Amino acid sequence: MIKAIVFGANGQLGTCIKTLNDNSGLIYFPREAEANILDVEALEAVFADQQPAYVINCAAYTAVDKAEEETELAERVNVTGVKNLAEQCAKHGSTLIHISTDFVFKGDMARPLTETDKTEPISVYGQTKLDGEKAAAAIEKHFIIRTGWLYSEHGNNFVKTMLRLGAERDELRIIADQVGTPTYAIDLAAFIMDLIKRDSKDYGVYHYSNEGVTSWFDLARAVFDISATQVKAIPIRTDQYPTAATRPAYSVMDKSKVKATFSIEIPYWRDSLIKCISKLQQP
């Protein structure tokens, strides 16, 4: 039996799971054409062939601003696609590990958000991710992992963008009034792989990000400091950088549940950032 199938295997988190995989054959990374989560026939075929114990859904529509216009596409990927996976999981007895987001919250609280806090999305993206959570939770054997501010050596992300722009420009204006916690995707990938190895039955919703609190501005300054990038960073307010979608002002997530349930330690965000930048700067 294949231990797990990763959908969205070429995305940032899926790639991080690949980098940690020991190539033992226990995790299967299908090509998108083989496992498009909107193609029910393809899903039926891959489930029947692989008979997975676990299904890790890293596939998602993540273009937050574009989602305000491409509502139907965002709903298809983030809701219908999850429903398709959940139905196959129920049919084959697989456990679904579904990746969600801090954008399911409004972001108007002044304390770390728990799994039981009220969900109140303020963007199309956030609403589709919440509806996707509901689709995943419709089956008994599910883990929903909410995360946020993902970055790594792979794909497009804020850290890599800051490194690139910092090398190209003399100064950068960066939002300072949106607060959260960065998540090194390698750390999240390691937790997901550990979750599979445990074969836990503690199903439900969990929050996972690195420890600590920061703003986009302070995260950028940390990137420049760690990488020795000489660029002037200028803090700005959210209203000075209009976007199509509204972002949560505060999305620090409480990780007490995941730490207590699985007896894990979560790295501090700056420590993980140092590891990532060190890898990115290797010749």
C-alpha cells in the first residue's frame, strides 16, 4: 500500500514534501494530468490504482487578488476539488490531510487565533478556503491544517521576492500594519510527514505556523539583515498599498492544540528564516 498521495505536488508545499521524502515509495507524487482534483475520472483511477492510506491536498487556487474576479475558478479548485478528494477518501477509507489558511479569519482580534474562534473571511479567497474546509470536514477521517505566510526555497513567495527586489532597488515600501507569523514550508512539510508516520486518529482542525509574531515590514527587514542586503525599507500602512482583496490585519495563530496533541516543538520564525536564506545563498 502506498502510504500517501500528494495532490498539488509541484506547488511550494508539495515540493517541500518531495525534498524530505526518502524515496521509499511510501509517498506518491502524481503528475497534474494524472491527478487533477477537478477530474473525477482521473481521481477515481489514481485512488483505485494506489489505494492510499493518506491523501495530502496541497492543491489550491492561491491568487488572492485575482480570486476577486475569478470567483468561479477559485470556487472550483478550493471547494469542488476538495469535495472530489473527500468523496474518494470516503470511498477508499483514506485519511484526508487538507491544507487551509489564516484567511478564513477576519483578522480583527488582538490575540492568537484558536481553532474554535469564529471564521469570518473578508475575501473571495478566504471564503473559498473556508468552504473547502467544510467539504473536507464532511468525512470522518480528516485533518485540516491552517497555516499562513508560507515561504521556502521553492516557488514564488515573499522571502524570495524581498531578496530579489532588495538586490535590484535602493528602497522598498513594505506594509507594516499586517501582523502574523511566517511559516517555513519545510517545517510544515516535516510535520505533515510526522503526522502520517504516527497514524493518528486525532482528527480535526489544527493551526500550524512557526512561533513568534511579526509584520511584513519586520519580516522584510529580517530578510535583509540575515542576507546582508543593503536596501532601505520604508514602513507603510495597508491603505497606502491598495489591493483587490482585503487581507486580515492580524492573523497570528495559536498552536497550543497541535503542540499538545502531538507533543511537538515548533521552530521560532527567525531561526527557520536563517535556514532558508542560508540554502538560498548557497552557490
